[in-house]
Amino acid sequence: MSSCATGCYLPGQHVPTAVHPADHPCLGCLPRRTAPGRVVCWRCSNGLEDALVRAPDLVAHIRDQVVPGDSGGTDGLPGAGRLDGPAPLSLGAVADADDLHALLCSWAALVAETYPGGLRGPGWVGTHRPRGNDRPAVGLTTAGDWRATATVTRWLYDHLEWELTQEWAPDYVREVSTLVRRLRDRWATEERPRYLPVPCPSCKDPSLIRYAPTVWQGPVTITCQSCGVVVPEREFGAFVHTIAQERRARRKVPA
């Protein structure tokens, strides 16, 4: 395996002869290795997967800020909640939601064009594409909502294995992950992420965080902040049960 193409490094793990970018603060950190069959590491892969899962919910929440109390027409689904801190309720919310949606659409268009043999792109209902379908998406239509974004992200997610083998994958990972992270910081939701008091099943660090979606019908996301692994919610209960049994066994207390 080679080094992760995004330039990821392992903080605190050093070798005397490591080669690093001139602007990297540590001159001896080991690079993260690529995941099997991919050009990026597992941390970057998991980060992109997490960003795709969060994007529709984030778009819904941002657009909800244009009109306070309006959930954006999600057919009875719960609203995204109020902001934790003060933020301007302005057309800036429309612009931010459109920027995220348009970025996802641009990557979907590239995947459809470059996939071997070509692919039919995702549905564009709710996506604003001026001057016909040959023009890049510039955001959501007036009637568009989080479901338009969900359509695009599900399509991207379905082709994720192939996407992460391409030479443009590092840009894809950086652009989507960075924008989702920046917009989550700007438009904070009421429900905050929660630390979970159990070790990560992959790296064993006690650094699992639970993120609950508030609008999109997506899964709860449990992510390790150390290694980036995503733990499916359906597996988390069984994992915790196993941890509890092991602790009881160590204490020699009958189960």
C-alpha cells in the first residue's frame, strides 16, 4: 500500500527519514496508508462517508433558518431544531445550502461522465440547472428541499467504492468533507454530538461520538474521532453488550 493521497499523517508516530511537505509542522510523522483498493486512507474514506450521510439533514437545517419555525415541508418529519447560538437568519442560509447541494451535484456529474461505459446520473428533481440539463447545477429550486440533496448523496454513496479508486478522489474527499464540516460549525443544531463511554471497536480508543439526524431519514452516525471508523447503529447495541460481558468476566461477576 502507498501513502494516502490527501496527505494524511499519523500524529506522534515518527521515522527519521520520512519525507514531508515543506509546510507540514512535523518533519517526522508517518503517512497514513491507503485503504485496500483505494487511493485514500480509511480515515478519509470514513470522513467522506460521514459527510454524505449528513449532507441532506444539513441542507434541511440550513434552509430552515430562512424562516424561523418553518421546517421546509418535510411531510411531518421533525424539524431541525433551533440554533445553539445566535446567527443571522438571512439569505446567507439559502446560499450556503445551495453551495453544498451544487458541490454534490458537480461530483455526481463527474462520476456519471467518467465511470466506465458511462452512468445515468441521479434524478435532478428539485435541482436548479439553468439553460438545460447540460449546465452545472447551481443549487436547489424554489420548491426544492432536502430530498433533492438526499437523491444525489444516495447516488454518490452507491458508487463510493469506485469513486475512491480514482485520481480525483483526494479532491472529492477534501471538498465535500471540508464544506460539510464548515457548514455544520456555522449552522449548529440544538442537539449536540454526544461522547459514548465505550472504546472504539477498531482502534480501542474511548473516542466514539454519536450524531443523530434530525430531518433526513438516515441512520444515527457513530464515529470514532481517533481512527475515523463509522459504527453502524444497528451493530452498536451488540457491541456494547459484548463490552459489558467482558467487564463482568474480568470482575468475575456472574452474567
